[in-house]
Amino acid sequence: MRGRMRKTAYQVTIAIDGPAGSGKSTVARRVAEKLGFLYLDSGAMYRAVTVFAIRHGIAEDTPKLIDMVKRCHIDFADNGKTILLNDENVSTDIRSPEVNSLVADVAKIPEIRHEIVRHQQRIGEEGSLIAEGRDLTTIVFPNADFKFYIDASVTERAGRRLAELRAQNVDTTLKAVEAGIRARDKKDTSRAHSPLRIAADAIRVDTTQRTIDEVVDFILGQVKSKD
């Protein structure tokens, strides 16, 4: 991985889980910047795999998908801000509506999750980091030093996602986005392998009535209180 921290004698791992649109990605990036930690966006890795699957027309061919992910090179640059697929910057491509509609189906395949988790755990061994996704606190980093579950109401999450899509000139409606989020939540929480759930020792943070800065300050406070 490019731009990652060197392994130190004392490492800290912060793991964050939560549903789509809860704000966990923005929060994790800002906390990483303030602490000087590596930011690992686990969802971006699954999205990169989905981009490859779409481009090669194998999104519904599970055997080929599994074979592909074993050979595909997924990396980060700019301290986690840029996602690379076989050395190509796909940071914009992974946020397309087509990827949004397919990534949950790709991510639920056990063999693909196994490969991605293996890479994530390898990255976690190399330095202090903050990682966010849907199974970070339960599967990838079950022994993380700090665990958080970031959530928000469906209406709030849909509003945030709608603003992002409109900024990308995507023509859609709040109703359509909300329906998509509910469908994604159902897939994430009901899949047989590594479903989205709240770890017993995770701190739950509802961002519905909180600003990003408030959530960032709360997490920083939790981390610094254990110094």
C-alpha cells in the first residue's frame, strides 16, 4: 500500500461499522487526519471489485468473480483517499449508481469477503489505522482497541446520499434513494456471511442530530481518554 505508516512498537486500531449513508466514511477520514493514522475504507475495496466485474461483464458469474478477486490488485494511495484497481485510480468510478446497485451482491459472496478480509488484516498489521465498513468490529478487527457503530435514521441517510448524487449530476429522487438504502440495509444485515451487526463492545453513535465535527470530537475524546 502506498503512503501507509510504518509499523511501530505501539499500534492503535480503531474500527467503525455502520449502514450506508451514516457518515462513517467522512468521520473516519477526519479522525485519521487528526491522529495521523492510515484510513482504510473497506467498502471501497468491494466497490473496486464491483467496478472490475461490471467492466468485464462478470457481475453475475460468481466463479469468475472469485477467480478475478484472487488475481486483482487493489491498493490505496494518498493515505487511503485514493483507491487503485490494478494501478488505475477508480475513486470516482466506484461511486457510480451502477456500482451502488451491485456492490451488495458482490460483497455478500463468502469467497470474495474472505480474500478482501485477508488483505485488510494484512494492512492492519503495518501501523495504526482507522478502518470503516460493515464487518470491521465483528470480523476483520474483532480485537480492535476502539470500536464504534455509527448510525442515522433512514430519512437522514437518504437525504445525505441524494445530495451526493445531485452533486454528481445524477437525476434521482429522495423516494428512490430511500428505497435503495432500505434495500441495501436488508442485504447487509441478512447476508449469511459477515452480516452488518453491532458488536457487543462497540459504542453506538447516532449522527441524525449531530454534525460531523461533533462526531469526530466524540471519537477523538474516547481515544484520547485511554492514553
